[in-house]
Amino acid sequence: MAEPLDVRLFLSWAHRDQTLKDDLVRRLTPNLKSLRGLRVTWWEDSHLLLGKDLGAEIAGELDRCDYGVLLLSPCYVTSPFVLKYELPRFVGPAADKGALTVALRPVTMDGSRELHGLEKTMNFHYREKAFSQLGGWRDDFAAELATRILHRVRHDREG
């Protein structure tokens, strides 16, 4: 059996979405751990230790990650911190990391809003719905998202 592929994920999210983010992470984590052929290391700013330099820690994790899991919502696309420090690493001309964009809440992508290049990325939905819209289908959303992450990493690493 081949060694699993190691991948480091950086969770990029808006703090106003914390309840939904926590729900998704709780469901997604066991699905990522159970994937064959992939060993995931996950980081989010909730892992910061008391007294650590917020900017330096986030910058270091951005440097070390392979992909950003971008939890899209209206709050996300208007967060000054996300727009200045996180999003440019994953989307746009200066991007140097892979973007895994996930519809946490509905975001209209009809050209009527400034989405900072996110409208050009393939966004994960389940049954054409954002995570917040699914109710009883949230476990299925998380399971399918984990599978799509596996496929993306394999495609990028193995060709």
C-alpha cells in the first residue's frame, strides 16, 4: 500500500460565521481522517495560543499550508482581515496556494457583488445548496466535501 499523501489545510473563515464553521468542522474532521491515501493536517486561527503574535502565527501557517479551505459567506467576502491577509494567498494574481472554496452560506455570484476573484473559482455546494441551507443533509455535505478534497489533492500531486 502506498504512503498517504500529506496535505496541510488552512481554514479561512469570517468570525461572524463561527457557529456554522464549528458545525462544518465537527462533521468534516472525521471524514478527512477516514480518507484512504490522504493524511490531513488542519489549522485555523482558533488554534492560536494565548499571548502569541496573531499576525506572525497566521503568516507562518499560510506559508506552510498547501491549500486554503475558504468558507464563503457574505461576511467572508467583506471581512477586511480576510481580504488583506488571507484571500490574496489563494485567489488572484499573487496566489501561491491552492483554493478549496466551500459555500458556507449563500453568496450571489451573478456579477452584482464584489467577490475579489472568488467568482472565478469552482465553489463546492451539495445539491446546489450552501451548508447553511441543508438542515438534515449537512453530514452528506461534509462527506462529499472530504471526497472532493481527496480528488483535488490527488489530481494536483499525481497528475
